[in-house]
Amino acid sequence: MNDKYINILGIETSCDETSAAVLQDGRDLLSHVISSQIKTHQKYGGVVPEVASREHILHLQGVVEQALEEAKMDFADLSGIAVTYGPGLVGSLLVGVAGAKAMAYAAGIPLLGINHLEGHIYANFLHNPELEFPLLALLVSGGHSHLVYFEGHGQYRVLGHTRDDAAGEALDKVARTLGLGYPGGPYIQKAALEGNPRAFEFPRAMLEPGSLDFSFSGVKSAVLNTLNSARMKGETVKVEDVAASFQEAIVDVLVRKTLLALEKTNAPTLVLAGGVAANTLLRERLTGESQKRGIAFHYPPPILCTDNGAMIATAGYYRYLAKDYAPWDLNAIPGLSLV
Ligand code: KG4
Ligand code: ZN
């Protein structure tokens, strides 16, 4: 083992990306390999779990070898191996967990079990290691929409979460109905550029006064109803207008709830995380609102917003520093939450 540097190999296989990265001292990303299955799943309009697991089995070893090769390392140079153990698709998670266990055990180094949601938030520490606590995180991905208040590494409180669909899930479902492709977020964003965000007034679910929870199933259904009734009347709707108005409604709710959470917590710093954090409108709106309030706002580059091994290596680095190692019987937990 290398005593001079802390080298963490991060492995991510929770959904449809097989990814591995080598991170040195929590800030130098020496390699980052992402093997995406998007093309495989695109023809089905969403991720097929069984196919995803099999693809991870096919690619995990090659992706890890490439990550080590690009970092000019072998297992003997590593300090620990971090792996996502939940939440996610059980078969996909098991491939990563079993692989990481075998590698860490054989190399005689600690195994670090990482919550995928924490991983997304920790992408911000890779991009900006000087980030200070306390901070508020808006985590918006395909499966989750959370507002989380962090007081320190591993010390956090969930202030709000979605009661039904996640923001990304709603974007993906509407995109599919509009015939725009999978995953939907980037397609909605692209179509919205050519549309009018005020063409349709889609509902914004704010829930009870003061609530920091989200609900996106209502706005999703409103869009689907609009499209259905237009079809039944033989009317055509401009897809770009629907995309722009829908994106506007989602971003509006995310921003309003985030501002409310900032007000309630007095957090001086805001970070954005998860696949939907790649959305340009969301980034722009939160940048403007944070500036007005003197709040430091950070977000990772798009490649670190969607699923990746670098964010898992980063979360693993802080867990390694805390000597918070995973047991050898670490299991995949598909419904793992943030607590
Ligand atoms: O974090 P992620 O890669 O996977 C999960 O952990 O779920 O998030 C995937 C989600 C998908 O719903 C996708 O449509 C959305 O992130 N997404 C975006 C954008 N890029 C990805 N949503 C809006 N705008 C984008 N540019
Ligand atoms: Zn994710």
C-alpha cells in the first residue's frame, strides 16, 4: 500500500452506468471511466434491470482495469475501494458490491460502502474540496428529490423529499410520451430551447405552507392530460412549447422550495447534485437567486452530476479518513435512504 498518498478506487453500478475512478487525496482525479448502457436501454424507453445487471458483469472488470491503467497504478497502490451499495437496482448493485469486495479483500485494503445519494452530493467536494459546512444540498436525480442540510461530513438531516415522482422521473416520463427519447431530461432541455415556457400553465405543487417536500406526479399528469385531450380533439400541440412549459414548472418548484429551505436553515452555502443538476435552467435560476441573497452556490460539471465513479471515490475518501470501513458481509440495499 502507498503510504504517501490516499488513493481511492470508486466503483458505481447502481443503475445503467458501469463506472470506476481513481482519486488521490480527495482532490486529484487520476482517472475516470464511464461505460454507459444508455444505447442498450434506449430501445426499451427505460432501464431494463435484468439487462443492466448482465451489462455490469460484462464491463466491470474492464472498466476497473482501465481506470487503474490510466491512473498508472495497480491494486497495491490503492488505500481503499469504495462502492455504491444502495439505493438502486438490486442486481446492478450486487455486481458492484461483489466485485469491490473481492478486489479489496484480495488487495488487503479496506472496503468502503457508499450511499449513492451521498455520492451525488459529494461530487461537489471533488469539484470544490474547500467547501465549508453548514450547507444545504438540493439532490435531484432520476429516483430522488431531496433537500438535505449538512453540518459536517456524514452529519446531515433530510429536510424534505418527494412524496411521489422524483423530478428526473417526471422528466423521463413526459419525454417518453412526447416521443423525445431516453433519458428524458436532456431531451426536454433541448426541446425547451425552441419553445415558449408560458404557452401552458402547468400546476406547481407547493403542498402545505412551509413544507419542504416535493410532489411531481400532478404536473406530470397535467402534461399527459393536455396531450391526450389535444389528440382527442384532433389538435396539434407544439412539442417544444410543452417541453418548455413543463421544464419551467419543475424548475420553478425546485427553486422555490430550495429558497424556502435556505430561509429556514440560514445555510450560507448551497450545492446542487444528481442528474437533474445538469439542467441549465435550474443552474441559472439558482445562480441568480443565490447571488441576490449572498449565498455561495456550487454545482459540479455535468459529467459529475449524472451517475459516475468519481463521486463514489470522493465520498469514499472522507469515509476512509473517518476509518468508517464496511464489513466484508456488506450487502446491496436497493431501498437505502438518507437518514
Ligand atoms: O443521477 P442520475 O444520473 O441517476 C439516478 O441516480 O437517478 O439521474 C438521472 C436523471 C434522469 O431522470 C435524467 O433525465 C436526468 O437525470 N437528467 C437531466 C439532465 N441530464 C440528466 N434532467 C434535466 N436536465 C438535464 N440536462
Ligand atoms: Zn444517481
